[in-house]
Amino acid sequence: MCEDPTSVVSSVSYDTKTNSYSGFSPQLVNGLPIINQFQTNNYNELQQWFEDFDKSTLINANLVEPLLTNNSSSIHSRPYIISAYETNNKYIGIDVLRKWIYMYNECKKRNIIVVGFASDCEARYLKAMQISLDFFTHTPNIDLLSENKNLFHINIPPTWTFFL
């Protein structure tokens, strides 16, 4: 899985199918945006949103790319978007980690094995990777490694002393 935000032109619009407004930056709960947060039939509430909420400047896209097997073709390995949402870029590394944990657990429920998460070298994503791997950090409240039967094990040759 991978993700990256990309710039968009800020604007607010109304979606008749969901009876909600898009273009505002939704609040995050456990790293995930609140769905249809901006639904109202009240003009005063809409006016208040323009004062209280940032308009989105980015779209954060989450993609997945299936791995090729001997029985699959390159046609079946094309990446596709599994989610996208508007953001104002005001989130922290723990928000990213919580979202990744949610995505991992949802895939696991559906017998989908997630090999890893990827992004560019943006600090929040690197922080999420650092915390999740216990890499030069220790977080007593977040333990993703012990008692996890789904971890991959990599056998490092004994001659590679720079990894030891």
C-alpha cells in the first residue's frame, strides 16, 4: 500500500447524492477522516463552517498494488485507488500510523496480506514507519511487533555485519 497527497484547487461544492458539502478539511478520528461530516440543511451552520474549517488544499490518495505471482499477469498487478480524501495537511505521524493500522486490520479481516506501506520521505510518514518498526524509538503504548504472527521474517546473511 502507498499514499501521497497532491495539490488541488480549493473550492467548496455541494453533492446532491450524499446531501453533503465537499471541499472542507474533515477532522480525523484515529487517523481516518469523518465521512460525510459536512451535511446540513441549515444555512447558518454552512456559514459557520466557512469560518471554522479550512478549505482543503490537498487530496490524499491511498493506493494498493497487488504482487505478481506465477499465475497472474501484469494486467492484474496494476495499482488502484482504495481511498481518497481531502486534507489541509494538518496531521501528525501518529495519525498516519493509526490509519495504516486500520487499513492493515481491515485487509486482514478479508484475508488480504499487506506486505508493507510506502510513501515519499515526508517526515510524518517516516515517523509512522519508525514507530511501527521500533526503529530507534520505543513507544510503550504501541506494540506492533511482539505476539504478531503475521510478521515477515528476513534471514540476513551472517556476512552482512553492517545489519547486526
